Amino acid sequence: MILTRMAAGLMALALGALPLRAEAPRVVTDIAPVHSLVAQVMQGAGTPDVILPPGASPHGYALRPSLARDLQQAQIVFWIGEALTPWLETPLESLASQAQLIELVEAPGTTQLQFRHGATLEEGDAEAEEHEGHEGHFHEGLDPHAWLDPENARAWLSVIAETLAAADPEHAALYRANAEAARTELAEQSRQLAASLEAAGPVRFMVFHDAYQYFESRFGLKNLGAISDGAASSPGAARVAELRDELLEHGVDCIFAEPQFNTGLARSLSEDAALRVEVIDPLGSALEAGPALYPALLESVARSFLACKGR
């Protein structure tokens, strides 16, 4: 019995002498695509939380109490920025005041585009800017759907890795290796998607919500118009008439609707012009959350454009 107690005591001392492995920081993200990018970088160290549930619109959401607790405990918050979720700024200031806030749309290396206006989106309406990092937050007219450009996502993977490495040096090598692997895989996926979309030929389409110009710009797609301006506001009668005329005038292949918004108007317009309606989801609401969501989202968006051409 004495030997057993001595052995147990020696084992406890030995275990106590071993360095305790540091826990990964508590990380919160805003939307599923950002959560996926952060989860890729954190694999093997920890798992981030996400605020916006599947199917909810980022442009307006009531924060649940459980998510408020997550924000209170967060050490790092990665979010697109106020331009996408203006309702989130106040909770971040009040609940996550001690957390490090990383506004990805303002991160170095991010290509920014301005919202386009009018039923017909002409060449040159979008102003591109590669952001080198500066003071300030919300830019009037900034299109926040920047995650749909895979080159932005590749830049963000590096930002995410360096932010986590600074907060958690013990896992720094892991974060950087994960980010580099994800960047390499994403570059290859982008090349494959570009080849598939180019082979399909021009796609003439309109969208319900002008959320895709980052994807369009990256892959050379031409959007003929949006049913709803900016953050998915409801169009008036004059705009609906204008859109109907555009559909009839141009050889539009299809209209894209989104699961986050009422698709009735898109379907009504498509019936008037004998067009097909394809559902496209910029948030990946139907996809399983986690590291694989972001590449699956890009694949899903590309498939929607190919389906518009019947490919």
C-alpha cells in the first residue's frame, strides 16, 4: 500500500512537472464563410464560434442571449465589418470590449468594391481598391460581400493566422502551416473554377440581391442587373417595371434568387419573361459549418452559374 501511494505521488509530481499545453484563444466570428476560414486555421488547436445561424440575413438579426455570452467570453472576434452587419457594432462595443476585433474587409490585401446602382449594371460602375490598411471603418457605399472573392479569402487566411499566432504563440507554427495549406488549396480551386466557368461561355443573368460582384469580377462574369439595391431593400413599382423591360430587352439566361430573401418577385419576373430561376446562396446556409464550408461555398456558387447556362 505504501509503495502504491509512493508511486502515485511520484507520478503526480512527474505530471505536474510537465508543461501544461496552452488553450487556444476563444474566437467568435460573424458569418459561416468567415467561421470556415478561421476554423481551417485553428484546426488542431481549437474551434471558433459563429454568431449568425444558417438561413438568417446578416443585414438584420437579433442577437440571442447564448451568443451574447459567447461575445462576453471572446478574446478575438473576426468579422467582415459594420458594412455587412451594422447591428453587430453595438454588441461588440458593449459585450466584447476586451476582445481584439479584426474587421476583415479593412484587412491589408483586401480588394474592395463599391455598391453598384441602377437596374442595369454597366461596366465601370464598380470601383476596385486594394486595401493597404488604414484608419476608419464603414465606407459609404462599400459592398461588404468581399468573401466571395477567393483572393480576399487567401489574404484573410494570413491575417487570421498572424492574429492567432500573436495571441497564442504555442500554436503559432500550427496556425501558419494551416493557413498556408488552405491558401494553396484555395488557389488551385480558383484555377479550376475559372477554367470551368470560362468553358461554359458567357452567362447573362440578373440577381435578386447585388451580392456577387466580387465573384463576378474575379471570374469574369457579367451581371445585367439586380432586383434589389444594396442591402436587399424592396424595389418600388417603377424599378420593377424597369427590370421587366431589361429582362425582355436582353437575352437573360436566368434570375438568381437567395434563400435569405423572399423569392416571389424574382419568380414573378422570370415568369413574365419566360426565364428560369436558380437559387444562389452567398452564405452557404445549406452547407455543413466548419473548415470545408468555404471551398464548398465557392463550388456551390460556381455550380449555380453553370446551371444558369444549363451546364
